[in-house]
Amino acid sequence: MTASIRIRLSVMMFLQYFAWGAWTVTMGTYLLQAMKFSGEQTGLAYGTSAIAAIVSPLFVGLVVDRWFASQRALAVLFLLSAATLYYASLQTSFVPFYAALLLHMLCFMPTIALSNAVAFRHMDNPQQQFPGVRVLGTIGWIAAGWLVGYVLHAENSAVQFLVSVIALVVLGLFSLALPHTPPLPRAQDAARPGLRDFLGLDALQLMRNRSFAVFMIGSLLVCIPLQFYYAFTNGFLNEIGVSNAAGKMTFGQMSEIAFMLAMPLFFRRLGIKAMLLIGMAAWAARYLLFASGDSGQLMWMLYLGILLHGVCYDFFFVSGQIYVDREAPAHLRASAQGFLTLVTWGVGMLIGSWLSGKAVDAYRVAGDAGLHDWSRIWLIPAVGAAAVFVLFALFFRDRAPQPITGQGAPAP
């Protein structure tokens, strides 16, 4: 991978996660406090990303593996994402807001698998090179949180969406400068695609491998309790009186940077299974800390729970992406990444969105529509993550680790 390609891929990651992080963390506070939506409605709003993640493999499997250069698809999708999010920012009632946000996520979510596929295609050794590029996405997420929380103080306003819109427009135009990533020859020369090809189901053949199937099922199950964090942490912190909650939550991304840069060492010392298990255990520990902490003398528990994000995210999501890239044959890697997105950010997060919203409403403090019993709420995902940890430890078996040598088209 040349320096020029590395820089372009890094800028892509920075802008993509800046745009996503500008509103994803703080939307819960905006919807609960400013818009007065219920916990279930707020959970459903966060569930739009899960619905989009279910649909995105259909698009990724068709576009990346068959017909369209990935960087051009990214340009179109980012610009459409900007337009639909701007429309969502103008809405004041739940149904039109939900519809607009769903349209936005249907455009944005396919870019997660597409950007990963572009990066992996142009790397000589993804296991060593991907963390160093992907870490720019984390830096972009931090920058967005600081801008929205510390500079603009926009956690409770629609300004957060406008910040994202500007970043998406810039990213859409910049995508045209990404390295050319055409379909692989095998996919390009295939016969007219049938229904199986259109749905991107070629990656399902990987489920014949027992360990790969256990990995996917475990990933789905653990993403159910994970959605509690993404949908309600910012609202929780603001409700209990933590100042500059969005800015403090970026400490989690700072820890993510440290662990991301150290991932090549962890891979050599620990292996995939241990890293995935550590990530799952960290999620359970984080929720227990949230259930026990407060904004006073026990604030250190909340800080520790936030700082665990580096372990939670890197050891689970990034390790999972690298595992899938290692296990999938070259012509299925884009579809396999899309399948992983479907299972984790799709089905798992969709169930989690509904369940977390129900839990928040169930533990609303009687007589005060604005307060909740957060200690009881956080125990639900803690128990769920711990249960998945046990099942994964018992049934997942990783083959002997082998170095990844990128088999995509050579970088131009």
C-alpha cells in the first residue's frame, strides 16, 4: 500500500465516522428531552440503522461484487445521505422524522461495508495495516463529539444533524478521489445475476464452517445488549447531571485509538478467540459500572465504563471484521463484510433497539416522565452480554492463525 493510498483511505475513514458520530451519540438526548419522544420511539429511531444494515448487504453484494466501482458507489451514497439527513433535521413529529432518518440510514449504512472493502482491497497485509487506517475513523468520531458537545453545545438541538450533513457532502465529493476499486474479474464476468446474487447470499456458504457459524450467531446475540449503550448512554449521563456528556463520551474513543494501534500485538499474543471474548466481557463489565455509578463520588465508575469502549469496540467489532476477511475467499470478501454488517448492525441491533426502548419505558420513574431507574435498566444488558460470553467461550473454535495477505487487485 502506497503512502498516497494510505492517506486517502485515512481521510475517508475520518470523514465517514465524523459524519456518523456527529449525531449518533447525542440523538438520544435530543429526542428524549427536546422532542419529548418516548423511550420506545427513541429506540425505534436508533433501530433505523439496524434496518438499513439488514438491507445493505443486498446493495453491497450486487454493486461491489458485480457491476459498479466501489468509490463511485460511495460518492453517490454519501451525497444522498446528506440530503436525507438534512430533511430529517427539519422534522418535529415522530413519524416524518423516523421516515426521513430511515431513508438516511438506507443510504449511509451500505458505506460501512463498502469502505471496509475498499480499504482491504488496497492493503498488502490487512491484519497489520487496517488498524492504522481505521483509527482515523475513531479520531473523526472524537472530533465530532468535541465539536457538538464542547464547542457548539448542540446535544439538545438539531444542529448536530447539520454538522453531519456538511461532512457528508465533503465526503461524497472526496470519494471520487479514492483509489479505483472495480469489481473483481470473477464477479464482473459472471452470468446475469439471479435472486441469490441480488440478495448477496453467496456469503451464506461460509456458514458451513462450524466456527464461522458460531462466530456469526454469537455476534448477533451480543449486539442485542450492545444497543443499550449506543441508544441511551448520552441520555443517561445528561439525565443524572453529568456535564458535557458528549465530550466525556469521547474518552471512550480515545481509549479506542490506543487499543486500535496495539491490535497487531494483541493479535500475535492472544488470537481471535481471546480478543472476541475479552470484548464481550468488557461490555458486561461496562454495564455493571453504569448500573453502580453516579455523577458524584462514584463518577469514577462512569469514567471507567466509558474508557472500556476501546476494548469493547476494537476487540469485538474490528477483530470480527478482520476475522471475516481472513476466512472469506477473495471474491466473497465484500459480500462477507456485508453479511457481518447484516448480522451485527442489522438483526442484532434491531432487536436491541426495540428491547432497550421497552426497558427504558418500563423503568420510568412514576410521576416524573423525564426520569428513569437507570440501575435496573443497565443490569439487563449486563446479564445478556455475560450470557453470550459463556456460550461463545464454550462453542467457538478458531483455526490456527495465519497471516493475511491481501488478495485483491493491486493498488494503482
